[in-house]
Amino acid sequence: MKSDQKNKGILINLKVVLDKKNMTKKELAKKMNTSIGVVNRYYYNKIIMPNSNMICRMCRVLNCNISDLLTFKESNIEYENNKTSY
């Protein structure tokens, strides 16, 4: 799977939020008690399925809303052809 295909519907805006808060990735990782590698995966949108606990921790540390971090972007999928019965 190409990296630009990951997270088709959900974009993580960590770079934007960090810039607004004047915080580095390293500072965020330290405050979250996690590795810089984890933060980098979110920063560069390399996460296939964002972890809700991690997103909540980021929001607490960054004092922001989930909607500041996550954006839903409509993909080009034709939903009519992919209907699922429940």
C-alpha cells in the first residue's frame, strides 16, 4: 500500500497543531511519555488506523480538540457500489 493511500478518509493535522502551539515533535513525545517514532508516524500521516487513546493523549498535552487533530477527507470511493447490508 502506498503511503498516500494510508488514512484515505482521516488526515492527522499534527504538524499544524504543533506549529500553532510552538511545540516540537520531541517535546510532544516527552510530554506524552512516548517515543519520537510514534509521534513521527502521526506527524507524517503514516498511521493506518489512529489509536483513540493516543489521539486523546495528544489532545490533552496540546490542549486542543480532536477536531483540531483529525480531519475527514472524502475519498473517491463510489459508495453505491460498495453498499453493505446489516
